Amino acid sequence: MADFTIRAGNLLPAIPARLSDENGNALNLTGATVTFKLVARNDNTVTVNRAATVLVADPTLLTSATQPNVQYSWQAGDTDTPGLYIAEWVITYTALSQSETAPNDVYMTVSITRPAGT
């Protein structure tokens, strides 16, 4: 079962995530940029590599232990091809000129399903 499922051609809902460290603490995204990357599992083709929206940069402002702190809003063409994908978030800390990828211990899976009757 995938972590996130969307029907081919749909642009809603956006895909949310909670980016956290190895201890499960939300990352501090203040001053960072986040890129969403979606890769086809069958051949490693990168199908999406675009800026994501930081919802809550300061982890002290999160109201629950599961609240997402980023999301990616699908754009035309992103979900056109049904299949299983691997998603990751690349966080670039501008002040440090360094980046990291989340999740860093497992892959987030995305399933794009076929429309009914196809």
C-alpha cells in the first residue's frame, strides 16, 4: 500500500508531509527552501522536481505531532501516468549552503491509479 494515492489526471489533493529528523522531531525550515521530487519506481525517471510550499517553518508553531509542515500542489501533467513512484523532499538551508533529503531512512511511496474504465 502506498503512503499517498491519487487518481491519474487529478491535481487534488495536494501531497502533504511532515519533515522530521531521525528522532521524529519536525525540522526547522526557517529560511530553507524545499523541493518535491517524484521518481518512477520502475525506471528511476524523475517526473516531478519542483518547489514545494513550506506550511510551518518553525517547529514550535506546529499544533500536533503529526501536522504536516510542507506540501506540494500538483501541476498539470504531474499525475498523468499511472504507476508507483518514490517521493522525497530536498531541503536547502540557504544560510548554510547545505541540503538534506527527507525522509532519510525510508522512501515515501506515491501511487497514481488509473481512471475507472481504462
